[in-house]
Amino acid sequence: MTTAKRRRLPTTAELAVWRAHIETFEIVRSRIESRLQHDTQLSSGDYTVLLALSEAEGNALRSSELADRIEWERSRLSGQLGRMAKRGLVRREPCEEDARGS
């Protein structure tokens, strides 16, 4: 029987580097999102959806396909699309291939 290698725990210095990375990433992400919101009145969620739609053939996707593409839960996407539709950013249309979808 072989002995399994023990995993080495990170040192205090290594943990400090990871902490700095995580905190810096969050600061940058937050500032980018604030600037996006200020300059375009789009949230990062709006932008994520619009980007995926702009890259899709015909600029349209079924909501289930869109959820898969942006790796969101369908319930989260449904709420996002509802808010965006109210603001005129997206339009829901019946799916020609499947009457159950849009």
C-alpha cells in the first residue's frame, strides 16, 4: 500500500498574496461596473445578456439557450429579461419552432 502525498497548506505569505489578489480584483470589478452603469445606464447583467445576444445568429436566442451560454440559472435570467424588457432593451417573441418557448 502506498502512502498518499500530504497536501501542503499555504504559508501565511501565500495567503496574503491571495487575499491581496481577491481584494484587488473586487475593487477593479466594482469600479468597472460603476463606470459602465454611469456611462451607459447598463448593469453588468444587462451587458452580459446584450453581449451574448449580439454574438448570436440573428441577435436572438431562446431563453434556455441564452441561460446556458452565459452560465446563469434560468430563474435569474428570467428576472433579468423581465427588467430589460420593461426598459426596452430586449424583446421577447414567440419561438417559431416551439410554441412553448420564447
